Amino acid sequence: MQGITEITGMVLKAEPINDYDRRVVLLTKERGKISAFARGARKQNSKLLAATNPFCFGTFKLYEGRTSYNVMETEVTNYFEGLRDDYEGAFYGMYFLEVMDYYTRENNDEKEMLKLLYQSLRALMHGGLSNALVRYIFEMKAMVISGEFPGMPKEGEWEESTRYAVNYITESTVEKLYTFTVTPQVLAQLKTIADGYRLRYIDRPFKSLEIVENILYDGT
């Protein structure tokens, strides 16, 4: 049915179309992951110019045509500007967007994934948490929500604090995820667990992760 629909979500990616338009991918609370066209969004005086960039979160009014959505109006409530001024945090954030683009689907219930993405980006801007810790928590919780996380590995000698952290990540609500810190030893073990499961269950590389691992120093 054609008409205007209002959704709440975040821009996962944007790409140029023609001379002045953009195609955006949105992770939404109401309809999962969807694609939409933003006509004239690349013009300097366009009201959609800033609102159709990655990380923008808010309300989007879309015209729902027969075969596509078109962005008509936006009301952005969070641009995550702190990430735009943080070189390292921005690449971690882009990685999170890529992971969400991989996991989510149109017309699925992706409310928890959207919530996880939002809280994880906020955590990247939190001065008391290392970006590496945020990353490993995010990776494991995304697997939990998608139903792929098998729990604590049976093989290996793990510190009790590592077991506690993994159990907390598994059982905690998204809102309470980023409320703890760990020792360097536990952080290294969380990396081992997260990396192992990512390589086992995700069948594609992420460009932003390559940058994070090859250019940025994450403290591990």
C-alpha cells in the first residue's frame, strides 16, 4: 500500500546515486533493515544532507512506493558527533554498522539489534571503557541475539573473571551491558573467544575490521 510511513532507526550506510541522490540502508525498529532513496540529499542546501549519513539516529518519514521507499523528512535525535571527532572510535563504529548490516533482515524483528547498536556506539564515546572491550562485548551479544552464540568454550584454561564476564554478556539486558571493566588478562581472553566465534560463524570479512586490526592499536 502506497503512502507515508514513519519509522525510527539508524543509517547503516549511504552511497551516492546519480548526481545528487543517495541510497541509504536503515536499521529500523518497525521493519528491520530497509533500503530507501533520498532524492537530492547530496545537494549542499538539502535538508536531507546531514540526516542521511551513517550513525544518524532518529525518525524518518518515508514514502512507501510499490517497489521502494523514499525519504521525505527526518528528525535526527543523535548524530553521534563524538565519533566523527574520534578517529579510532569512528572505525570501531563503522565496524559495528557493518556487523548490523550483515546480521539484520527486512521485515524481521530487529529491535534488540537496533538497541544493541545504539548502546554500543554510546559506549564507544564513554571515556571509562576501552574500545576493544566494547568491541568484544558487542560481537558476543550480537551472536547471542542472533541465536548463534554457543556459550563459554569448553576447551581452554579460562580465568574465573572471564567466565563471569561471558555469562554476564549472555544474560544481561542490552541496557546494562556496558557497566563493567576487566583486567588486561581477561580482555585478552575475551578477544580470543570473540575472534574464534566470529571466524567460525561469520562467512565474510569486514573492511572496517581490517582497519581496526591492522592500523589501530586496541591494547591487546
